[in-house]
Amino acid sequence: MTAPARIERRYSTCPHDCPSVCALDVEVLGPDRIGRIRGAASQSYTAGVVCAKVARYAQRVHHPTACCIP
Ligand code: SF4
């Protein structure tokens, strides 16, 4: 059994043209792979929660038929 890889977390901002402009906590699993995305826990507006569209970004950008990262 191997130890789980260390998950790095980086802060970002939602790239969508949406007035909420949510602050994000993004799991970085590798140089070209992200994991879960959550609303930034440190911001009162997001408080660890993000909309369903962005919460599933990893499935979207890493899907076998995805052609690029939006
Ligand atoms: S995370 Fe969702 S609600 Fe927040 S700015 Fe992006 S699209 Fe809007």
C-alpha cells in the first residue's frame, strides 16, 4: 500500500462572467491535474461552498473527451 500523494491547495478566483466573483480553494494533484474545488473557507461569501457548476470542474476538464481547459 502506498501513501496518498500530498495534495497542495491554491487560492484562485472563479473565471466565469458572474457577479459573485467567488474566491476558490483548488486542490492541485499534479502539474496538469486538479482535484476538488471549494469556495474559499476564509471568505464569508463562499465559506467553503461553491456553485454546482464550478464544484465539478475537475470532472469537466479531465473528462476523456475534453479538448482543453476553459
Ligand atoms: S463559482 Fe459559481 S456562483 Fe461563484 S462566481 Fe463562479 S459561476 Fe458564479
